[in-house]
Amino acid sequence: MFSGIKPTGPVQLGNLLGALRTWVEDQHRAESIYCVVDLHALTVPQDPEVLRRTTMELAQLLLAVGIDPSVATLFVQSDVPEHTELSWILECTVSFGELRRMTQFKDKSADAEFVSGGLFTYPALMAADILLYDTNEVPVGEDQRQHLELTRDLATRFNSRYGETFVVPEATVARVAARVMDLQDPTRKMSKSDESPQGTILVLEDLDQVARKIRRAVTDTENEVRFDPAIKPGVSNLLGVLAACTGVAPQELASRYTQYGPLKADTADAVVEYLRPIQARYAELASDPAGTREVLVRGAERARELAALKMALVRERLGLPAR
């Protein structure tokens, strides 16, 4: 299993409940490789010092959430140069038309003053991230599913042209709270952006502020507590968050409430208690950056062992010189 996360802003509750929580669970059932994809961040201009700091902070947060480096492989993407080598090969495998049809490229480039070539071709780098490690499963949100389908197409195409080389991966999606919505606009996904500060909960945010935001969450003008995302998105969002924090199905939780106030209060308490140990562990890790760097170096060494084996096969298939 492989998954990556960009160091481009604070991690919010949707990232935690929709992705990172699943990473922690999955590391115990499959060989898991998790990556801070700093090269993906370069598709837009970055302040070097900020990128360096946020990369370390994100790695520490992954450890605080529960990624165990003795079980899973955790590393920084740019520490393993095979990612960029395979990316170029896959850029030569994908067509211009396929890249042009990527909806995320259309969305992110629509109003941008500067659009880098990397923003256009980064699905090939994402495919390289995945295919380097014989990945069977990739936890993805719906917004990344198109990129994974492209990865599958590239693996199949390369295998057809040059012989069996890559595993064709499958997508997995979190079963509960895979899509945490904005607390003030529950029709849109919770985001790292600053567009809706009252609708977004950051994992490292002050816990009193977290509770206040949840208690002020938008619901609707009815009184019935029912899990119905289409008709009652605000209430259903709270039920989904509470379900992810407690392990109880949202439909069952809905049957326990007759008013919105107690639902909001219980959801606020559950989220605060969920975040409290993560914040405490993060504070410990932040005080020892050398320890975190040692974990990342060991993870990169392990990742390079696997990546080098795959690239040796790729080079042989393509007729490139062996190293």
C-alpha cells in the first residue's frame, strides 16, 4: 500500500479522518509505504525555508497520528531520486491528451497567473510514486480517483509494450467520514485553504476553538436528526465525524438524538478527545527534530532499496544501460 501527502498547509480534520486515520489502521494489515511528497509541492512557487519547515512538521504529525516507523516505511519523496527518474519515463508513456483531460489541472490552472509545466505533468510523478513499489492498494479521495485511473492505464500500457513490469493498483476509500465537509458550508469539502476559517478544523488548532467551531456548525431548519447527506448535509456531516471518532455507524448515532444541540456537543467532545493525544505526541516530536530526521533517513533507505530494484527492471525493459 502506498499513499502520499503534500506539505502545503496545515493538516485539517478532513485529512485526518478521511485519510490519515485509515493509514494508521492499514499499516497493520499490509506492507505500507507513506511519503511526504515535497516534489509535488513544487508545481507552484514555494518559499524554501517554509517548505523545509512544513515538510518536517508534516512528518512529525504523521508520527503523532500513529504511523509506526517500525511497521510502515515513512520518508520524504525527494530523498528517493528514483521517483523523478520513473516520472520522466511515464511522461514519455502518457499522451498529451490524457494529461490535458485531468480535471485538477483544469481547476488549478484556470485563474492562475503562472502555470508550471510540472502542474501539467505531475500526474506522471504521482503514477511513479505508486508504481515504484508494486503497490496493490492506494487510499484515495474522490478528487484523486481520476489520477489513479491514469496510473492504472500507464501501468497497463507499459506492461503491454515492454512486458510485465508494474502491478496495476486498486483504489481504496475510507468507509466512514471519507469526505468531511465544511462546518459552515456543508455542501463543499473541508479544505486547508483560508476561505472558510470557521468551517475548517486544523489538527493542531487550540482545542477550545475546535469545540466552539463544531457547536456553531450549520445544520438546517428542521429538527429531525437523520443521516441523509443529500437532504441534510450539515447534520450528516456531524454524524459522519462523530462516527469516525467513536467507531459507531452514523445511522445508529442518528437514532440516539432528537435535537441538534446535544449532537453538536457530543461531536465537539469526541473530536477534542480524538485530537488531544495527537497534539501531545506532536509536541514531543517537535522538540526532537533530529530524531524525526533519523526516522526519515531510515525510511528513505528502505524505500530506495525497493525503488532501485524496480528501476533496474524498468531500465532493462527499455534497453537503458544497467547501473
